[in-house]
Amino acid sequence: MQLEDIRHKIDNIDREMLVLIQERMGLALRSKKFKQQTSDTDREADILARAGQMNLDLVEQPFTRQLLETIIRESKRLQEEDRELVAFQGEHGAYGEVASRRLVPSGAYIPCMEFVDVFRGVEEGYLDLGVVPVENSLEGAVTQVNDLLTTTGLHVIGEVNVPVRHCLLATKSSDYREIRQVYSHPQALAQCRSFLMRNKLEPVPYYDTAGAAKMLARENLGAAAAIASRLCAGLYDLKIIKEGIEDGPSNSTRFMLLSKTPYDGTGDKTSIIFAVPHQAGKLYDVLRLFAEAGINLTRIASMPLRSDPGNYNFFLDFEGHHEAENIAGVLEQVRSLTVNFKTLGSYPADAGIDAPNG
């Protein structure tokens, strides 16, 4: 190995250590939900004792102890800050984290493997808030999330529209001319379909955009790239080959903020879900009520009912609070016309999509 090769490996190890410490801090914050106080002397002593039993000839025990004591001390400091735990699907750097940072600027952002883990964590109280995507301007509704919204008891307390600027990322030592495969979430690959075809790049589905970036950095794949956010480039020490590779210039994803308790302010937007009898004109009867009351609808979407494939759930967003006098009366009439009805919540509408996406 040459000096530059050695230094490159050291840089990769340093980056990986910091990523792992970030993950450890997130787990430490989550552990606070299961204990009465921050300090646990028995647990700390056990961590130090187990580390002392490791036979590491180049890492002496005094250094090991000092390092772990520093990490434990920082973990307790973070726990004492009492930040809200904000869950999102994917790895650090995912667009869900970009949305989380905008919705809850002072939060601690906790990655979850699946959307259902976000819902379940908030429902069971292990996590304080959840951030999930509901629709993309190019690819439409996020089916799995919309399905989970039909059964959850959580409330929508906020929203944000995140402009999606997909980046083609690669390791810093790679040559872009040698790239043959591109890893990313299927939604991101679909949003960049024209770019991939034009450059004769093979799309390889991965469970998450940020997860693809993390894997690329960890495996140091030279002939591969990932599609992810600019935030991922900084987190995983990757270079941006090209930014803005999505097919449409107005690509954005709408995220919702979920909580066990309703929004306690005067929200100016409301989301509901309902199903109507499978008869001609029934949906029209519902929508006519909003039109006659002068209530502006901002979203209408549908999804087949799992219990009755021939029928549909309808997702409706409109301007105004569900307890406002003119709206409450309309919703009471809607309830009488539907077979299933649920108010997800009233919350502040996002003012725009001008903020950067990381």
C-alpha cells in the first residue's frame, strides 16, 4: 500500500466511526423513554468492564476507558436536553430527515427502517413525533403511508413541501466515466428515469436513498453511484457528480407531521379520510357539500379499500379548521353520507417550498 492508499482508508474509518457514534447517540436518546433517570451506574460500569476485556494490542485500556467515558458523558448530556424524538423512514440524510429538520428544528432525528416503524413508535410512545411522505409531485401518492393513515389513531399536526433536488453521488476516488450502476429507492429511480436512460446507467433498487449513499461509502464501490440528497454528500463524504437530475423541474414531496395529540393551535388546513357506499353519485354528493359551502379543496386522492377491493377510501384536504362553524356543519353532513369517516387533523398549512433541501 502507498501512503495515499493508507490515508484514504484512514479517512473512511474516521467517517465510519463518526456515523456509528451518531447512531449510538440516537439509540441513547431512545433508551431514555424506558428508564426513570439519565444516569445508570451499573450499566456504565458494565460497558467499561466489557471493553476492558477486549484484547486489542494497539488500543490500550486507559485510552479505551477514556474514549467510552467521553461517549457516555456526551450521551447523558444529550438525554438531559430532552429533545423531541422525531422519527422518519430511512437512514440519516434521507429526504424524511430533511423534512424533519424543517418541521421540528430543535428535534433529535431518529431513523426507522420502515414506515410502519414510524407509526408504531409514535403510537406506543417510544417516539414523540413522526414525519412521513404522503405524495410526490411526479410519482403521486405514497401508497404505503396512505394505507397506514387509514388505520392509525395519530393526528396530523403539520406539513411541509420539500423540493426534491436529486444528486448523483459517488465516492471521491471514483471516476464518473466508469459508473455503470446507480442505487437508490425505487421512487427516486423513477423520478430520474430519463437521466438514467440518457446516460445508459442501470438502476438498482435499494430500500432508501440515504441508505444507498451510506452503502456506497461503506463499500467504496468505484463503478457505482447513488441518487440521494445533497445532505447525504456531507454526511457520508461523497462527491456530487451532478445535481438536479430529476425528470421534472418542480419535483417536490409533501410530508406530514404526526403526533398522539391534536394540534392545539388554530390550524388553517384539514385532512380527512372517508369511504362512500359503492353507488353512483355518492362521491358527488359529498364533494357538492364543500362546493356549496365555498370550502376550497387542496387535495383529492383515492385508494382501494383492502376490506372491499371494489370500493375506495378518499383522502381530502381543504382550507380551514374542522371546528370552524361553517366547516363543522359540512363535516357532520359528510359523516352521514359515508360508511367510514375520520378526521386526521387540522394544522398550519405550509407556506411554500422555497427552503433548501439540505
